[in-house]
Amino acid sequence: MGAHSRKCDWCGSGTPIVRDMEPLNSAFQYWCVECARALIIKGDPIETYRELEGEPIYGRLLDEHCTLKRFYSFVAA
């Protein structure tokens, strides 16, 4: 199943923009923009990720909402 036909693993309805490449729970790998933003604001951002839309949407969310700068890894396809 391609990422374009998936739904967000957390809310079950949003279109995923990012995939967690090292998830703690394999059932939660794909995140929509709203759920990804909530993770960042909560202080639990995805650290090793792959953008799914071809645009750095998740990278921009990190820049906008992440106050604690950590080392994030963008994984190329």
C-alpha cells in the first residue's frame, strides 16, 4: 500500500505527511499534519523521519514549533 493511500495512524482520518522511521510502536508510523504538530508541541517530535509529500512540511513544523533544538535526521527515499 502506497503512502498516498494511507491514513494517519493516530487519528485514522488525516493524510500522512511524514513517516517515523524509528517508531517506538510500529502501529504508529504515519502522521498527518495536525497530529505531527501536536507531537512537536507536546515535546515528543519525530527524530528520524521521511517527508511524504515532497515538500519539507514536517521540517517547517519543527522550525515553527520546536523550542528544544535536537538533532533530527531526514531520511532520503
